[in-house]
Amino acid sequence: MKVAGILLILAAIIILLGYGFYEIMLTADIPFWIRTGLTLLAVGLLLALIALLRERADDRKREAEENDHS
């Protein structure tokens, strides 16, 4: 239940931020360097999130293996 709630919150955040990002990219009034900076920020956050999720999955797997051998 807890995981499902977290996944729904993350999905909502991704959808809302994605839509906002899409609208900003289509707005001609925003300078190129701001659009580029926002793109780099979004990519960096996405990579950090992926790295965090992979690390947590590895930790859980390692803990499960340690508990099995005990």
C-alpha cells in the first residue's frame, strides 16, 4: 500500500512537471539559455532519481541475501 502511494505521487509529479516543461519549451518568449538550463536540470534530476532507485534496489537485494545466509 505504501509503495503504491509513493508510485502514484511520483507519477503525478512527473506528469505535472512534464506538462509544465513541455509548455515552457513551446513558449517563444523564454530565452534559449533558460530553456537549455531547465532541460539540463530535468535531465540531471532524472539521472539522480534513477541512480537512487538502483542503489535502493541493490541494497534491498544485498540485505535479502545477507538474511538468507544467516
